[in-house]
Amino acid sequence: MKKGFYLIAILLFPSIIYMLFSLGEHHVEKMPSYGRVEVNVDGDTVYQRVPELAIQKADGSFSELNEFADRALVLNLFEMPCDDACRKKGATLANYLNELGGTDKWAIINLCITESTDVSELNEIAKAHDIGMNNWYFVSALDTNQLNEFLTYIFVETKMVESLSMLPNDNFVLLDQNHVVREFFNSRIYKENKKLEDAIKMVLKEPHMTWKNK
């Protein structure tokens, strides 16, 4: 009887140790941030959020990115007409993120950067990508100058591209709940897409985590 007890204890030991550490305080390394910085009254470095952007959705309604305040955003750029490469890029998002929960806390913004895109065209491409996700949006910008400012801040100032003429590219962009640029992910690389899924989970947990001192 005692031998059986000791055997069970030995087998359960790794699980017990893991559980003890899991219940303890976690210290993890924080994801990077990109963009302009300012120092607040407490002396902390604060990254600025992306510029505001007025948008039209595929259903014809008008809004701003502020509608998604307090939600992490995955930004995917595309242009019209949306060719096979464009559709494949959109499908990549669906494949990796359609089963990720907490959809009230994050959203996918597929932003068309082609000027004067008609809402009917936007609606058509949205239907072609329809996967039944309630946090999946296809939008276009209402003002070209505002769009250029938005894209310049995210891609040019971070040196991801040299000029706006190089957009759209292969990258997905993750914005956190404060709409600060957090990371870029190459849609053509399998590991990067898996990393995007994990990064969304990370930014959603950030308010409850303790960071390592570097």
C-alpha cells in the first residue's frame, strides 16, 4: 500500500511543482512598442497611439477607429482589385484567428488603401471573405490625407517601409488596447502567423502581468 502511495506521489510531483509556480507571480518580458514617445508627469515613457482615422464600413456605415477603443486591433492592408495574393492574405488571418476567443476584446480591421473605393466593392470583397466572425471588418478611409498620415506613422516612421508607395505589403500589424503599434508579422511565414495569435493573447493579458526588469 505504501509503495503504491509513494509511486503516485512521484508521478504527481512534476504537476504539483508546475501548479505552485503557475499560482505564483509571473515575470515576463514585455512586447516592444513602436512610434513617437513622450514622458508623462511621473517620468514614464509613453508611446503615442496611432492617428485617428475616419472610416466607412462594408455595410455603408461611417465610423472612426475610436469605435474600437479598448480593443486590440489586427490591421491588414489591401487594395482593389483584391487579387489572389490579397485573398490568400485575408484567408491566412481567418485560418489562424477564427477560433481565438474573447472577440469582444479584439478585432480585425481589413483596410482598403485604394482611393475612391465604392462601398459596393467593399461589401463584395467582405462577402467573399465571410467566415462568420463578429469582429471581422472591411473598411476604407474617408479622407486621403488622414489615411496617409495614419499609414506614415505606422509604416514609414517605424522604418518598416521607405515610402507609402510600397504599401500594401505582407505585414499584419498589431495595435494594443490603447492603439499603440506593438508588432509587425509577416503573413507569408508560418511561425509569424502563430506568433500573431500568441501576441494577441499577450496584449489582452498585459494589464494583469508583471514585467521583467531589463
